Amino acid sequence: MAMRKPRKPKHRTEIQQSQTLKELATDIIVDDFSGLKNANIEYVMKTRLNVDDGLIAPPLEKDQTNPGTASAASAVDQSVHHRHFRIQVNGNWWEKATSEQRQALLHHLLCHCWYVDGKPRLVKHDFCGFVSEVRHHGAWTRELRHFEDAMKQQVLPLEPESAGAAEGGEQAKLGLV
């Protein structure tokens, strides 16, 4: 039986602290999250690079559905590193995102970061649902009614209208709906 040569990886992952994320998030915190103004938040960009040329690899489908994460620091991180939260963004998604999408993502991730009894904690989404569920049944829960009211008040497209836009729009692709 012949042994296969191991495949040469096509990509390598680079994880770096991001001053760009920190600056954008700081503006959002000042405007909308006064409870986080003294939080020590680490901002990290995780990017897949081509091994051959070191350039950013094009985004994959999974990058579209998971553009970023928020996490609360462990007790050790809090006491040793004095870090309260960590925001990690997918650099491959970020590279192709519009300015509005970038701001929306950071706002979304910061919504998860709260202090409960003085301790950093992650907050779950206000609602959970599916587009098809709302199409068929409308805003049938209290959470969906609150979401519906908020959507009626705020009509800002995340990207310009395009003839080829898929049903469900970019928000659904980003996992933001």
C-alpha cells in the first residue's frame, strides 16, 4: 500500500490584536454603551492567509455566517491581565465588508458584553427565530414584536440595493437576523 504525501496547507491563520477594531468599537461604546466605557476589551482579528503569497484568502461561506465572536474573560484573565471581554473578528469577512456592515458587527458583538453584579458576563440575543417563521406567522412572540417595532423605527440598508440580491438579504447571510 502506497503512502500518500501529506498535503501542503493552502492557508495559514494569523491572529493579531487590532487597533482598527479598538478605534471603531470605542466610537460605538461612546455613543451607545456607556456601561462599557471603562471595560478592558481585547480586540483581535483572525485572518486566513494564502501560504504561497501571504495575501488574505477570499472569504468562505462559513466566514459569512460567523463574522465574529464576543467572550467574557475568565477569572484568571480578569485578575492577571485585567481583561474583561474579548472581541474577535474574522479578517476574511472584514476585508470584504462595507463600513456599515463593520459597524453593525461591532455593535452586535458589544451587545453581548455586560456587567452583571459587577462581573463581566455575556448576554444572549434578545430573540431567536427564522425568517421563514416570521414570513408565515408574523411577529408571534413578544421578542419578535419588539424586534418588529425596532425595525420599523430604523430603516438603514446594510448595503446598496442590487439587482442580484438574494432573498433574505445580506443581514441573513451575516447571521445578524
